[in-house]
Amino acid sequence: MHDVVSQGELQFHEHHSTPPVMLRRVVMLHRTAWTVLSGTLLVGLVGLHLTPAGTGIPCPLRTLTGIPCPLCGMTTSLRALSRLQLREVLLANPFAPLLVGGALWALFTTLGLRRSGPFRIALPLLLGLGAASWIFQLFRFHIL
């Protein structure tokens, strides 16, 4: 049994497992949304490969406050990943390979190559990865 809280394409599901005391939150996106998001990321990765280094969108949080966000360095890291420059990937944002791997997995899942139904991600996993990325960026920019 589960309860659904929906906001547009994004849905939060609370799954009650046995025993009913356990509660797990899962983020679900409709298959179309995951296909568009994953495809956009992968097409953007090809585009980054073709653009010169130093081009990209500056982080609004870092620009305004000097504090990096969890996604700081992602453009640089993804560009380096597209060129197989693994050292630069790890120095800019080591979570880029996870993002690309997740996008590929989501794309294969949503296109029916793996299973049908909406794509699910455990909310604690998503929040944990975001927190780990932010801590990495805070150390990278010598704030911590």
C-alpha cells in the first residue's frame, strides 16, 4: 500500500512495507519526463565535447555569495568526462560520472529496454548524493 503526493510530473510515494512501521520515500517521474531529462543531459554532453574550455554558465549561488552549490564544477567535469580526462573530472566534480551513468540507466529504463513503469529513485539516496557533492565543493573551494 502506498500514498501518492503529486505535483505535475514529480510524484512522491510513501511505501509502507511489512511491518507497517517502516516508511520509505521514493521520487518518481513519469517515463516521458525521464526520457526528456536523460536525453537532454546526454545530448548536452556531446555539445560540451564540442565547445571550448571556459565556456559555461556561472553558478548563481557562487556568483552572488561566494559559496558553491552541489552542482558547481559539473559543466567542467562533464566536458572533461566527454574527453576522457579522468583527473579533471575528479577535480571539478566527481559526481559527474554518477550523473551520466544515472541518465543512461534512466534512459534505458524509460525506453522499455529494462522494465516498464515510472522511474524511481530513493529520496534518501538522492539527498545523500546532493549533500556529499556539496561537502566536496565546500572543501574544494576551501570553505570547510
